[in-house]
Amino acid sequence: MIEEIRTIVAGLLDELDAVVALRRSGEGVAPHLFQKGDDLSELEIAPRYPLMTLVSRLHKRFPAIRLGVVARGCDERAYIEMAKRNQIDPDRLSIIGFACTAEEAQECYCARPYPQQLLVGTPPPPGPVNPIVAEYDALPLAERRAFWRRHFARCIKCYGCRNICPECFCEACAMEDAVWVEPGLLAPPFPTFHLIRAMHMASRCVACRECEHACPAHIPLTVLYDLMRRDMEALLGYVPGADIAAPPPLSVTLEETPLRVARGH
Amino acid sequence: MDYRNTLTTCIYCGAGCQMYIETIDGQITGVWPAKTNQISQGRLCIKGWNVTGFVDSPDRLTTPLIRKDGELVPAGWDQALSLIAGKLRAVRQESGPDSIGILASAKCTNEENYLMNKFARAVIGTNNIDHCARLCHAPTVVGLAAAFGSGAMTNSIPEFETDTNCFLIMGSNTSEGHPLIASRIMKAQQERGARLVVIDPRETQLARIADLYLPFRPGTDVAVLNGLMHVIISEGLEDRLFIAGRTEGYEEMKAVVEQYTPERVEEISGVPADRLRQAARMYAQNRPSAFIYSMGITQHTTGVDNVKSVANLAMLTGNLGIVGAGVNPLRGQNNVQGACDMGALPNVYPGYQAVTSEEVQKKFQDVWGSTSHTGVGLTVTEMVNAVGEGRLRALYVMAENPMVSDPDLNHARRCLERAEFLVVQDIFLSETAQLAHVVLPGAAFVEKDGTFTATDRRVQRVRKAVEPPGEARADWEIICLLAQKMGATGFDFASPKEIMEEIARLTPSYAGISYERLEELGFLHWPCPAPDHPGTPVLHQGRFARGLGRFHAVEFQEPAELPDADYPFTLTTGRSIFHFHTGTMTRRTAKLHQEVPEAYIEMHPDDAARIGLNGGRRVRVSSRRGQIELGVRVTRRIKPGVVFIPFHFAEAAANALTNAAIDPTAKIPEYKVCAVRVEPCHQDVS
Amino acid sequence: MDVEFEPRIVAFMCNWCTYAGADNAGVARLQSPANVLPIRVMCSGRVSPEMVMRVFRAGADGVLVMGCHLGDCHYASGNHRTAKRVPLLKNLLSYVGINPERLELHWVSGSEGPRFVEVTRAFTEKIRQLGPLAQEVAE
């Protein structure tokens, strides 16, 4: 699979300014900008990083740059949500999509482990729903409280979840605003610190799982965000990353995205 | 367009996390966590994420500065270095090499610390070289060398996640001082049910999630440790095979420990007797058990005794020489381990080879051309006093800030203000640099190559990602230029790589370390005695570095200054996760500054009531040595009678209050215990 | 001796409708519970999730978000955002074990003084039954 990707990238570098992908060097594997003439044998697809963050950064810094990006399903979903919010210019981005493996799909509990613009690989079966999420409704309030209390108690306020998230691009972040979250406390205040983010993720989280991987305290953040995604679909019929034409529901009127029947808790 | 991700090692704590510094056309544009780094595994703490936040500060020093008519004015390199070289030569000529002192830097690379030690010994001819390890883990170096033959962390960080079954954390606020190490502890607890015992005067974050938390009176560590051992021995939980086969001195220690019944320990320390018993059993019965400690153990007049007691406990239970166990001092600075390894200490050369040994002197003399033949040199704490008394006429400080980190700051200020000739090399005009006669602009960690050695003896690369600002230069270049100005040879290195080659030739534990190997492997644990040696994650397997491990019989002694009627509270000091040490970098980093913009004192609500705080927000805190005003955080996480101040804030410096009383062997000040008075600040009502 | 629990309620009220409605209730001498602390916002759509959560953390046992009826919003569709946000936020609260009934959304117009009183009274009683939030988020 990787050879195929490298070949495609090599071809594209004739028309594009650069391709964003991972590069392996003596210094490990990191995001990179491959330009014409670069050694493409160094191009890698793992361990993954949220490459759309880099695409966004480059699109803003270089308003004319035409990029390609080697993208998994989650990368493409991230791109779709970022494009809607004017963080990435779809006219200046080519997606070189490839499918994840079945193991990767399982590990990420990924419902769609391949991009729409799929060029390499065959779509594996979707991963299962996270069992904690699947069984969540049966948990009584007190147990839910205990679950999150225990996990959030370990938070060291690194902001890694927010920093690594491709959808978190706000320059003024509510989590850092002393009006909402008392600064300088460990563990950060409950419920404000984590729930502000969870609410803000409601129409943005594309289930890439980077937040959980970046968390030094091993907090199962994706459980909370998966539940919000579930509500987003049930209440507003919206799946982040599915359709670039679908407007973000929380920003538009009820005529455009009506509320469905509220589900029970 | 030049897009680069440069892998380097974090400048802050001793965990040794790595990250990528992203640059576009030579400008820093971001930080990516390093998913392939063994320590950080794609995670970072808030300081790590913001590690470049201070690099572009407008406060960066960009030219040398020379004091003229009381003011520091910009000067050229040649002028500044000539001035320094001339003055040092003159002072040495007139008053001998020991009238000059050198402070190396736990923040700088191994190569730079090695060069400072070479400069001190080969160029100046003195052993008056020391650095801030004196103020933090000097007792570890002394105590563990005495007990095991090697003064370093015995195990390695990844083992905590995969192998440790019980963590005994004493005197370490790990989730704040070493967050990514705490991350491993948390994972082990969550995924493998590893037990967590925390012993701390404050209910730290880890204490709150611990299986057992033992609050205790600051400064009573030996009593608590002896008490734990008492329980283990009286309940037959000791490892008799290990004691018999691998140690000496057991009987004398046992005789002392027999006196420390849990009831007596409760009287001394406040730890409830039954909880002490539970902790002892948990530690002894869940091997491999890792003892983890930091400043809470070392920063005492009994620091060495405390460390020896920790070593006793680990040997008693056979928790040494095996994976997942050990005695694990968490070194605070990114390269304090390396600075010690490189001989930036008054009593040893690189590799802990004694300065008093004629054989060692000859070895270095042969390679360097000259070396010092004076005795053991002065420590940091002694140097400050010596400057004040005029015995030290010149002091050359690299990247350290004793004007905020030394104890009893008013005294330190009086001494340093009297300095005849003070040279400070730094990236900011720190509080210490503000007193200097000459200031040299050094390079930040992203602006030079080199290596750092993390707390678990892990040597990793530091890589240059951007150019230093203005005329600032890499510190290794500055030392070489100065040495050359003084007519020395042996300082014409083209790169830090070459410096490491010389280090490897002279330092047995680093003999197998080279830039080629570090490129290939990413890291190496010393001892690495040969070019094909894979490094040593776990020490003392099979035998201790000194042969047999040595038990020491240690009696409890009170701290130097206890609370009394005039100063009724015990002040203990420490860290906040949002800042680092004297704050020169973190307080210039917006994302960190906004979390904790100013100093604060933690106080129990009963104490707040007792002093009549009544909802007031600021207090005046005084000790026999000084006085500060700062905000107050009322919290139940600290015991009544004890207050806590983080030491990061120069304008409300905790160290204006602390006691300069030192451990007799390690010479570390007792930062963790002194007596203070706290009064509400009454605003004028008019 | 048991001190009876008096719920602390914070009510975000939009300036153009609900706040006017509350005013009207006052003018008509209708008594709404003293437990309710009013916070006037220009539009119910201004009420962000962080506002609601901060208010819970500061000690509110229950939070009301009130604005114009759909179609009557002074800013045309501000209350559309409210309509979508509040159910999501209620669910989120329930996911971390905070009773979602502590947050309610109501449309109350400027002429609905009696309705304002009815809503606030009913909500206060409900929260009284639920008990203090402090018990649910206690450290």
C-alpha cells in the first residue's frame, strides 16, 4: 500500500506545490511537507498525526499554495469540518486518501475507517462502537458521576486534547478564559474545564481519537465525545465530516437543520 | 520553502520528554509531540506544549553587556571576552586559582557542562565549580553513592508503566514536578491495578488518587522511613535472602529501627500508626515496588540521612536490581543529571572520579595539558558566602539564577552585590545577571546542538532548530572563545559532537556514547562503557556498584528551625506545574503566565481563621531572614500549622524566607522547613 | 437541626421578551420566588454552555434559560441556537452524572408575566425536590 501512495505523491508533485504526509528520519516519524525532489522513500503513514492542522497552517500562511495531503478517513473528515469553517481552502487541496487496516479500525472504534476520496487500499469493516458508549445509557447518574470524577481527577491541564485536535483552531479559547475556568488549579475545575470542550466538540468532533492519545492522564475523552456525536446525529441529523455541503447545525436556523425529537437520557 | 520538524529534548524537567520543533523558513511555527519517543509517547505537559513560548521574547539578551558607570551597556564580543579573560588572569595571578568560582548549569548541555568543568580545572586551575544540583539532589548523589556505590536513579521510567506493582512516593509532587512520569504511574494504577502510596505534607494530586495517603510533619522523614522498616521487620516481611547475600551493615541499622515503633513515629511525624503499618505492608508485599522521591526527601539538613533511609528501605525488601523496582530520585532539571555526570561538582571530575586522587588528576592532566591541584572546591552555598567575604574575587555563572533559587535571598543578595567581578551568561537578564559586571548572551535549547541526560540516566540529543537572536551564541562556543582568549588549548571544537567524543574518552560511564549511536538508537542509558554496549536501564543487577549494598543506621533529627511563638508556622516550598524554577522562561510564556500570574501561599482554613484573614486575599509572610507579600489560597490540602509557597516568583520570593542551614555532607539548604509568621495585609480604608 | 434547603436558581433572560415578562409580573404584583437570580442577556442565543456551567459551579442548583418564542426573536434566529444548544447541554450534563432536569429552556414573552411566575415557581419546587447540586458535584 505504501509504495502505491508514494508513487501517487511523486506524480502529484509535478502539479502541486507540496504534499503533506509523515516522514521517517533519524529523528523518528513526524509531519512533513514533501516537495518536488524530496526522497519519497521516507514517506510514511504511521504513527499517525492530525495532518489537517498542518494543512490549515500552511493554507493561512501561504494564500496561494496548492497542497496535497496523504489522508485517512479521519483526516478527510477533519478537513471537511475545517473547510466549512474557512480554515482550509478546498480548492487548494488534493486528498490522497487511503484506507485504514481492520486492526486500526477496531482500535479507534471507527465507523468509517476510510476517506470518501479513496485512492489506495480497500475499506475494512467498520470498528465496533466503544462498549462503554454502547452500554452508557444503562448507567445510573451516580455511577456516571463517579466514572468521570475518577478520570478527571487525574487531569494535569496540559491542554493536549485541545492542542492536538484539528478542529480546535480558536485563537481565544474558552477553556483558557479565567472568567469560565479558574486558572492555575490542578485538577482543573469540574465540570467547567472538560465540559466546555465537550460542548464545543458537539458539531466538530470527527472521532479521530488524537485527543485520547495525547492525554497523559489516560482519560477516556472519546467516550464523552462519542456520546455528543450520537446526540448530534439523533437531535440534528448531523454527522461531522460526512458532507462538506451540510452547514454546521449550531450556526444555522431551525429551518435549515430542524431539531428532531429529543432523546431521553 | 524550508519545512522542518526537529526532534529535541524538553528544556524543563528531568523526565526527558522529546518533541518536534516545527519551523518554516527558519521561524518557529509550532510544536508536535513525539509519538516515537520512549518517554513522552506522543504526550506533553503544559510546559512541554508551550516549550517555545519564551524563545522569541523581546527580553532575550542579544549582545554582551558591560557595566559602565553603574549601567549595563551593550558591547562587542571581543571587548567583553577580553575584559573577562584579562580580569580572570589578573585575579588568578594575584590571589590564586581558588579565588575564582564557576557555576555551571543544569539547564545547559552535557557538552557545555563538560567544557565548564574543563575551563575551571584546566584553564583556571580551581575545583571551585558547582551548580544547582547542590540545591536539589546533592544528598542523592552522596547518599546513594554511600549506599550503593552509584548516586543515580536505579531504574528507568518506562518500567513504571509495565512492571511496577507498587509505588511509594515520598517528597515528590509527581504530577506537577514530573507530569509525564506521573502519567506512567497513573497508567499502571489504572490498567494493572498497581498500588499507590503517597507520603506528603500536602494532599497532592497523586495523594488524592492514591490507595493510601499519609500526611506527615515536614522534616520527619527519617522517623517515617524507620517506622516503615520497623513494621516490615517486626512482621517478617523483609527479604532475608537479599539482605544476607547482597548487603552489609544490617544489624546496626536494625538495632536503630527497632526503636521506631509506629506509635513513636506517630508522635514524631503525625502519621497514624495503623496507616503506617498499611503502607509498610503494601510496599513490602507488592514487589516490584518502586520508591520515588524528589525534593521532599533531599532539601533538608538531614537530606543525606533521608536518602540513606530510602536506600535502607529498598534494600530491606529486595527492591533493587530488578525491573520495576528501585530507588528513583526524580531530578528536577532537564540536565542536572548530566551536569553532575560531567563533573560540574567541586569534588569530582566527569564520571565521578575524585579530584583528590592523584591518578585521576594525572589522567586528566595528560589529556588536557593541565589541571587543578588544589583540594575539593567550594559548593554553591559556600561560594556565595565566599563572594560576600571577598575570598572569592571572581564568579562566572552560566545559566543559573541564585538570586531567586538560593536560600535566604537577602543574604545572597548582600553577598553577590559585593562581588568584585561577576560574569553571568544567560538568555535573559535574570535577577542574578542584573548584578553582573559582564553579561554574555547565550543560546536557548532550540538554538544549539548537544545532549541532555534525563533523570533515569538516559542520554538524548538536543538539536538546533533555529538561529540564536542577535549576537547571542551557543554556550559551548562562548566557553571555547573565552578559554582561547585566555591562551588555553584544547578548546577548538568544531561541534558538540566532537566535545562528546572527548567526554567519551575520559568518562567510563559515557565511553560508548556517540552522536552516531544516538542518531541510530534515540537514547542510551549510562553506564554505557563500550561502543557496542546497549546501555544500562537497570542498575545494581546481581551486584551493587560498590559490591555489597550498605545499610546505614540513621537516627531522626529535627530540622534546623522549628516553629515557635514568634514564627508559629512551618513553611515548606515547592513547585507548580505551570512554572519552572525561577520563572525566567515560564513567566515569559503567555499560556503559562496566564494560569498562575503571581505568587501565592497555601494555608489551611483553620489557620486562616486563626490569623484573622476573614476573606482577605493577601498576606504578609515573615521569617527571621526576610518578608514578602503575596496572595493566599485557602485549602484543606495542607495540614494546619504548615504553609506552602511555590518558589517561582522573584518579586515575592519564597527564598527570601528560607533557611540557609545546610546538610553537613551534601551542603544542601533546608528549603523544605523553616519557621514563618503570617499576617493579613490590611488595606487602607479611607 | 436540619436547615431547610433553599434552592439557588439562576435565570438567564433575554432582554426583549423574558426580561420584559418578568418586569410585567413585578408590575402586576405577581410574586415569583426569591430564589431566582436574574441575569439579563440581549438574546437567549447569547447564553453559551460555559456560562451555564460556570454558574452551576458557582453554586446554582438549577439554571433556567429563557427567551422569545420561536419566530419572535429580536435578532430573527438567535433563539434557534438556544433551541439546539440546550438539549445538547442537558444531555452532556447527564453524561457526567449531573441531573439534566437542573437545566430547563422556556420561551416566555414580554406579555406573559403570569407565565413567567408559573415557570420559575415550578422550577424552584422541582429543584427543591432534587436537592442541592453540591451533593452531586462534591469533591
